[in-house]
Amino acid sequence: MIDAVENQRGVWAAWAARYGRDPEETYRVALRTRPMETFAEVVPDRDPRECLAALHALEDDDVRSGVYSAFDGARELLTGLAPGAWGLVTSNYEHRVRGRFARAGLPVPSVIVDAAAVAEGKPSPAPYLLAAELLGAEPADCLVVEDAPSGVAAGLRAGMQVWGVNAAVPVAGVHRHFATLNEGVPEILAFVSATTRSSGAGATPKAAGPS
């Protein structure tokens, strides 16, 4: 929902500089792994707890001072959903999600499944299954809106509908693809509305990495 790619890249670049590592290579690793796995690959000789503390400090600084903008269509989508009909699944932490949504002027999710809520992150189905449980929805009635391969895999493994957005080429496995979020908004709202009427609950959990 929030275009935080440059923020994410900047945080990892600052972290890499602190440890004398190449920022681009570090970011490539970070895109496909969780932080602790990134540390093990990039700085195997350093204390992962120290690495995580440094990363968290940089991310918190960015939440306080960074510039965030919502993807086109995000505000229309989130204001069109009932508060209890959607949630967000993220590899980041809830306080940062709330801060970023507030800075971007977006409604804050009623359900947030963050890195602390599950033992396994994407591509494990665990985060999306927990989101469905918290929303009171059956997995088969849920729609995952994703822009990352790991998130798509997680949603598919959870037995949910998975629609891809914000990518020129569809991620393998998605049930539907939209080049932009804005393009998919009418269809997403229609899906959730129909699901809510038929089952009493709808879910639109979404993740793109840190949000």
C-alpha cells in the first residue's frame, strides 16, 4: 500500500556502510531473506543481535523522518473496505507499520500480522493463516494482494486467492495480475464485498515487504 522501496533501500545501504559491506549486494540478499538470515549471509562473523539492533535503530529513524507516499489507488481501496474486513501481513513490525500508514495518510489496518507474531515468515503460509484467523475468515474466502514472490508463495500455500499488483510481469502462480494497484482496486473491492455478503467476513491481507 505504501511505496517504501527507496526508504528500504536507504536503510539497508546505511546498515551495509556501518559494516563495510556493498549496499547493492546487501539489499539483494535482504529482498529474499529475513533480517537474521541476511546477517548470517552478509556478515557471518558479527553478532546477529547487534546487527538487528542496528537495523531496528535505522528503521525507526526512517519512520520518524522519512518521506512516505501511498501507491495510487491505496487510499481509495482502504477507505472502501470495512474496518474489520482487511488486515496487513508484513515482515516488519507493527509500530513501524502504524507510523508509516499515518505518515502516508492511510487508514491503519485493524489486523496487523508482523514479524513478531509468527515463528516463520513468508513464504511460509503461517502469517496469512493467522491473519485469516484474526479476521474470522476462512482461508478460501480470503484475497491476498501481493507484489513480492515470497508473499505470493505464502498466500498460495495458505489456500487463498492471490492477486499480483505493481509488477510489469506476473509473479508465477497468481490467480490474477494487475500492472498497478490502482488498476486492480475496483476488482478487489468487488471481491471483498461479495465474500463478505456470502460468509460474513472478508480479508484482504497485503504485504510488500516492510510497509
